[in-house]
Amino acid sequence: MAQVYVFPSSRHRRVVEFIAADMLTRPSVDEAEKYLIEHLDLEWSRLADLGIADAEIEQHCHAFALAAWQIVFEDHRTWGAA
């Protein structure tokens, strides 16, 4: 079976940057998280419809979320302070 690449890496970076930028417009970390979860739910459904295995989708979503949060907290450090 050939490996399926969900996004070419350049497109993946642009999508992550776009979602992270939208997360930064939210008034709180909780609202940013809610926005990210909504995006990942849509992405999960789209990939499942393509027949991609749940384990692979979960890996993709985890990597996507990690990359998005890194951008968000790099730009909005006060959200990381508890």
C-alpha cells in the first residue's frame, strides 16, 4: 500500500499558519482551543471520507495542533502563563 500524504508540506505550513493566525484573534486560550478543535473535527471528517485510517488521521491532527500551538504561544506568550 502506498503512503498517503494528507498535505504537501508547503500547503500544510500555510494551513497551520492560517489557523494559528485565526486562533490569535480569539479573546482567550479557551476560545482559541475551541476554534482549533472545530477545525480538526472538520479535518478528521474530510480525511475519514477519503478512507484514511483513524490512526493516521490522529497523527496528522496531533502534528497539526502541535504546530499551531507553537505559533500561537510564540506570538501570544501571556496565554502560556498560568
